[in-house]
Amino acid sequence: MELLIIILNKSEYFEKIISILVEAGITGATFFESEGVGHYLAFEIPIFAGLRQFFQEGKTRNKTITAVLDKEEIYTNFKNLLAEENIDFTEPGVGVIIKVPVNEVIKSKAN
């Protein structure tokens, strides 16, 4: 098993990525609003206000999506569907995808 973490900076891709996750067989994902530490410091801590020049003024939030994957082919399918939709996380500003091993998941058998 693996944990898939997607930190999405381009919010216009959010609905498409949710659709791709479902199409790839990932239906148990969770998402939440998130914010980078650099942005937080620049806009919330006055001493770091000089960092503001590196950030877009109106953009404060990202979407972070997490899901536990139990089969490698699901992840492969997900990546292929991203490519078909021309969503390229290697492009600047799109975001990052992280996949890490999971040793154990404790959950209801109904899930």
C-alpha cells in the first residue's frame, strides 16, 4: 500500500483531477485547503513581508488531496490519465505529487 499526496497549486485543475482519481479507481480520497509556509510567513508575519514579492497577492490556498492506494496499477492508470488531459506536474506552478509507502491502515471493513 502507498499514500498518494497531491499538493495542487493550480486550482483550475482541481475538478478534473478529482474526476481522474475516480476514473483511475481512487474513490476514497480526501482533500483539504492548504497553504505553504512561505506564503503564510509573507502575508501573516510582518517581519517577513519582504517575501511578498515572490507570491501572487490573491492566491493564498492550495488543495491537498490524499488517498491510500492498494495497487500499483491504480497509480499508473492515474498518471496515464493525467498525461491524456495534459496535466503536467513537472511544469512550474502546477504542484507536486508524492507517493510514500504505508505499512498499515486501520479502518472499518465496510470502507
